[in-house]
Amino acid sequence: MRRLSLDQWSGLAMLVVSVGVGGMVLIGTTPLIIPRGWWLALFVVFLGTLLIAADERPRRVRYAMFAVSVVSSWAVVLTAPDMGLLPILLVVTVAVSVYAVPPPVGLTVIGLNTVVLVVLMMLVNASPTESMTIVGFYIAIQLATMLSSLTLIREQQMRRELTTAHIDLRAASALLSESARTAERLRISRELHDVIGHQLTVLTLELEAARHREGERAREHVDRADRVARDLLADVRATVGELRVEPADLTELLRQVGRGLPGLEVSIDVDPEVRLDEERTAVFVRAVQEIVTNTIRHAEARELWIEVSADSAGTVLTAVDDGRGDTEPMAGNGLRGLTERFTAFGGDVTFDGSRGFKVTALMPT
């Protein structure tokens, strides 16, 4: 079962409060200014548009739905003036405003809600003292709700940005480590060339001199050539020993990228048969980096499964999360870059957002 995020729990709590307050009006004997059926229709419009406004929709849709929810909340409250708990719905709209509209608009809604509360106090013939107390209380509650929601959102954004930077740093560290190994192999190969080249030159000269000598004089050159050959063999064995390094551990490199991320559990499984050179290893590390980053930023997922396997077509990377998915995914710079890295080697990348979000990338052999 997929776990709910803090935002989702908060939204669920506000939905329960709203339904509970509205239900008390419907099942009670609270007098209404309009027929109860019309009041119920207004209440349903309020809840429906508020839920749409809080979702990740196009900006115009969110703005329009939020405007309808605000106006319908005023109508719901003013048509049931004797129900003292209904102004809570105004607080709910302010809480949702931080997800739907910019903060200045939310402050404007607080001001308009205050006017509605003043009208409500006039409808119930409240005394000036009672009116000031209730209106002041709801102003404070609305401001506190809005500010706390804004603080929560900004804290979540900072955590996502920090996690993303951490992922980038891990990927860079893994690639730098592999690059250092490659540089060391290059250094050793150059040293091997220099040492062997010098000794082979000496060996050739000694053998050439021996060809033109006879007896003991020729033997001296042969003996020196033998010593040079033995020294050369020892140097070759030592240098080859240094060159015998294990290929990069792809499993460990990928797990470095996805290890210990807050709010996201990453499982990585690499087929032992997978063998990649340095360039292709870098492509897979960058691919996992981009996939993990996108999952944190957009998927609202708790788990991500990544598998790298080998088949007759090549090496296949498959990544799928338990997030909300996207039936019409739009590839941003990150996903386009991922695709370009694989196509540069003749590979292919596909996306599927019908159930969670799935990435399948093929690297030909």
C-alpha cells in the first residue's frame, strides 16, 4: 500500500473537516436561507472545485477552480448563518490557496473572507464585541494557516533541491573515481612504453654487436643481452600486475547515486553478466542520476526500482516508481539529455506513465 505524504494527509484532514461541518448542516435542523437541495449543490461545487484547484493542473484551470471554490464558500456560509462552525470552510480555502494561487492572492482572499464574516455577523445580529472577537479570531486563524502552509511548501522545496544536489554530487564522485582509474592506467601504459622501449633498444644493440664478434667478445654481448632481457621481463611483469585492475563495479556506482535519500527508497539490481566500458558506464550512471532526480521532483513516489540486465539486443535499464505517473509525459531537459546519451550509442529510450512512471533504456552491444 502506497504511503501518503504530509501534504496528502493534511488535505485529507481538511476534507474530513469540511465534509463533517457540511454534514452537520444537512442532517441537523439549522435553518437555511435557500432550499436545502440548492445548499447541498453549492457545498458539492465548493468541495469539487477546491480539490481540483489543489491538484497539479494548468495554471488557468487552478485559478478558475479556486475562484469558483472561494465564491461558493461565501455562498455556503452566508446561506446558513446560524451554523457557527461553517466559517471554518473559509479557513480551508485559505489553506488551499498556497497550492493554487500566488501568496498575494491568498492575502486578498483573507481580506474578502473578512468582509464575508462581517456580513455574517450582521445577519445573526451579533453584538459589536462578539463580532470583533469572532472576526479577529478567524483573521488570525487564516493568517496562521496560510503562513504555516507556505513554510511547509518552502521547506519541502529546499529538501528536494538539497537532495537533488546530493544526487548530482554522488554521480560526479562516482564518475570521477572511474576517471581517476582510467588516468592511472594511462600513466602506467606510458611508463611501460618508455621502459620497454629503452630496454629493447639496448637489447637490440647488444645482439647486433654480438653478431659482429667472435669467441669471448661475442659472449660478453650475449651475456649483457641476457641480463637486459631478464630485467625487461621483470619490468613487464610488474607493470602488467599494476594494470590488472578489476572493471568498474556498476552495481556499486549506481547504488552510490541512490543510497540514503530522504523520502525515497531506491532498489538497484544489476545482472552480473553486464560488462560495460568506461563511456557506457558513465551513461548509465548519468541515467540513474536523472531518473532519481525526476522521481524526487515530480513523481511523489516512495519507492523506485531500477534493474540493469543483459540480453541479445544489448544492456537494458528499466526504472519504475510507485508515484502518480503521467499518461502524457513531457520530456524536459533532463529526460531529453538521457535520451540523447543512449541514442549517441545507437540505443533507444521509452517512457510510460500509465502506472507510476517507467523508463526503459537500451544500450546495444
